Amino acid sequence: MSRWPPHRVPASKTRIIFKHLLPNATAPIIVTVTYQIALAILFEAGLSFLGVGIPPTTPTWGNMMSEGRALWLVKPHLVMIPAVFLSVTILAINLIGDGLRDTFDPRMKKRA
């Protein structure tokens, strides 16, 4: 006599974790970590620009922009060049995070 639904052995906790939880949690974790790294760089630059971050003797993008602020009308490149590099770095970190998300997201593999 057959029983419906057929008797199945429940999956182990280890199998559930490695088969379902980790693949689906990896992509959001990677994106969150890369965004937090970019945000930390931006906060450090902002605090250094305001003078409450890393000491002015240490060269950071925020300190460079802060020092160039006094000569903004004469030499605007003293502020613009560090700002451009800061923007490009943050954009690159965010794009790397999105690319890693696309690589590790199991739902994206099904679409391809």
C-alpha cells in the first residue's frame, strides 16, 4: 500500500545551511560590506575635511581638499583632483560589490 506523500527523510541542518542559506546570503553580505567600506572612506574624508578626522599632517583626500579650500579661487585643482579621485574610488568599490553580487547570486545564474 503506498502512502501519499511518500515518506522522506528530513534534510540535515548542515545540508540546509550549505545548500540554501549560504548561497542566498552571500550576495547581500558582499554588497553590504562593499557599501560599508565605501561609506567609511567617505566619512573619513568628510571628517578630515572638517578638521575633526585624522590629524592634518597625515595625507588623506579630506585633508588635501581642506588645505586647498583656502586657495579655491586661485587654484581650484587643489580641491578638485582629490575630490575626483575620492569619487572614482567610491564608485569603483560600489561597482566591484555589484559585480560580486552578480557572480555569487544563485538567482542570476538561473537567468543566464
